[in-house]
Amino acid sequence: MTDGTIAWDDFERVDIRVGTVVDAKPFEGARKPAIQLWIDFGPELGVRKSSAQITLHYTPGTLIGRQFAAVVNFPPRQIGKFMSEVLTLGFPDADGAVILVAPTLPVPNGGKLF
């Protein structure tokens, strides 16, 4: 489609799920400041890893136990010595720093965005 719209089938192919951060560590040696995340997406998907450049608004300690959305069906991506398995989603604040996408109430891990 030339106007930038996508078909419903295109949207359905992007698997966006919610998960709970179970571990988070500073990404030592990263070119840009980042945090390594281990996110529990429930029994179907288990714990997946992500690297996120979110250090302006978040520290590892403030992330553990919080729920966020991520794309879980992209191929894994090697980032330095770390294999990132999901793309954690966020929006830029007024200065371009990432604010993670999160549900406003607790939901079951692995829930799919629709």
C-alpha cells in the first residue's frame, strides 16, 4: 500500500506481549548506556532477554517487578556480548528519552496486545 497503511494481517503478524521484569543489570561495555533485562512472558514463552537504552528514566532496581510490552517474534539480535531476544517497546519523551510501554493495571504475563 502506498499511503503507509497496513492490512490487519500485517498487524497480527507482530506479536506484542506483556511480561514482568525478573532481573535487570547495567549493560557494562555497551557503546551507549543501556540496561539488560530478563522479562518473564509466562509459561508459553518463558523468560526472554532484552537490551534497552532506557537509563535516563530507569535504573535496574526500579524495573524489577514491573510489567512492560515487547515484540517477541523478531529474530534475536547480538548486541555486543549479549543476545537480545525481544524488542522492549517505548515512546520518546519531549527530549527523546525512552518511556517504556506498560499496562496501567496488572495483567497475566504473556498476554497478547490486541
